[in-house]
Amino acid sequence: MIKTFEPKKPHARASGIGLGISAKDAMVVCSVIRKKPLKRSRRLLDDLITKKRSLRGKYYTNAAESIRELLASCEKNAEFKGLDSDLLFVHASAHKGMNIRRRRRKAGFGSRMKRTNVEIILIEKGKKPGEKKKVDSGAKK
């Protein structure tokens, strides 16, 4: 799978190739959780699955479940790399995957199964609580 981009900051990555979810639904869910903190995006996905919150009048439960599993995997990767979970932000992207032909007697309705490729990157942004801001003594005028 082609990587969307390579962040310069410390990060962890997880990708799902050939997931059995709709590409349109995955794109909607990924666009909502993109650039949000890890805790907030996890809470949003849980609310979509339990049908407490909707996006555009839909719950997108199948896509939200698959993306939540990928997010949990990416979180474990970040934990293994030693990244601070309070400073992690989500970058998620979904792309159309391959089409699989299902064998049918007639090549009619329901013979194609669509797949989706999803990539999740957790990027560590911001300062750690113990760090102080640098004070620039030579201010430009």
C-alpha cells in the first residue's frame, strides 16, 4: 500500500488492506477523526458504534468498528515505540481497494465485493508537561 506521507515528528502507523467496508463510509469517518486527539477520536468511534452520535444522519457502524480496531492496533504500536499517549493526534485516510468477483450462476446483482484500504498514523505533537517554552531574548524590531 502506498503511504500517504511520512511525518517528520515521532509517529506510529497501522494500515488495513482489503477491509470489507464501504470506501465512501470509511472516507466520511476518517475525515471526521482526522487532526483530532487520540482520546476524542476513540470516543467518537465508540459513540458511532453504540449509536449515541450520528454523522450526517447515519451511524456508519461497520466502518467505525473496523477503524476502531485499526486505531487500537496503531495505539499499541505507539505504546511500543514509547510515544506519549496524551500528545498523539490522528491522521486517517481511506482509499478504494480492489474488487473481488464472487462466483454466481448469473453474473447479476451482488457479484462484486468492494474492498477499502485504510491507513492510520498517530503523530506526537505538542510539548510534554515538564518542558518549558524557550524565551527569545533578542526580539526583532
